[in-house]
Amino acid sequence: MSSVSYAVFWLLLTVILAVIELSTMGLITIWFAIGSAVTIIVALLGGNIWVQLFTFVIVSTVILLTVRPIAASHFNNQIKKTNIDAIVGRKLIVKTDIDNIKGTGKVEMDGSTWLAASSIDEVVIEAGAEVRVVRVQGAKLIVEREVI
């Protein structure tokens, strides 16, 4: 194959990888698309197939390992937690004493009353105390006393 044929192959691969990245937004294939784009230049300069493959693998890997973590942290900080993920970690006020032995306890969250249980069975949390949600178990919030 001629250097132009190799360059066309790398160009097609670049486009395919870029389209995959645009459709998934996973920040994975974009780095390989960049690697194949750099390899187009190597192909046009007459590098043999082994040099092209080496360039593709090295450039893709180096960019993936160095730039992806920075880009991922930049993009992922815009994601809003929803549903249960948004509840865990919230600080709430106890409405009625939380006593796992008696099976009592309620907290208020966003104007709604939720059943609550202590994350430690023997601990009773009095009404008015501030608690933090540690997990959700069915329709019940498992909480622990917030330490100030």
C-alpha cells in the first residue's frame, strides 16, 4: 500500500472513532481518534506500517493516561446527583425519636416525612437532632447522628 492509502485508512479510523465518541461521550475513543490523527502525518511522511502502528499505540496510550483523568474530572463535576444518590449524605433533622428497638423514628426531608432508622441498633437519636443519611433501605432512611 502507498503512504496515501495508509493515510486514508487512518483518516477513516479517526472519523469512525470520533463518531463513536460523539455518540457515547465516554471519553475513551477520542484519545484513539487523536492517536490515529497523528498517525496520518506519519503515514504521509512515508513511515512504514510498523512505525505507524507504534505511533498510534504510543500516542493513544500516553494521551489516554495523561489527559483523560484531567478531562474526566472537569466534565464529571457537572453531573448532578439524582434519586437515591441525591439523598445519601444529606443532613436532616429528626422529627420523632429514632429508636431501632421500638421501631420508631422519622425525619423531615424537603417537606416530606420519611421513616428513619439508626445505623447503629443500640443508639437512640432524639427529636431535633441533626443526622446524616448513610444509605436508603427500601422506603426507610438509615441515618447516623451528625457529629459537630
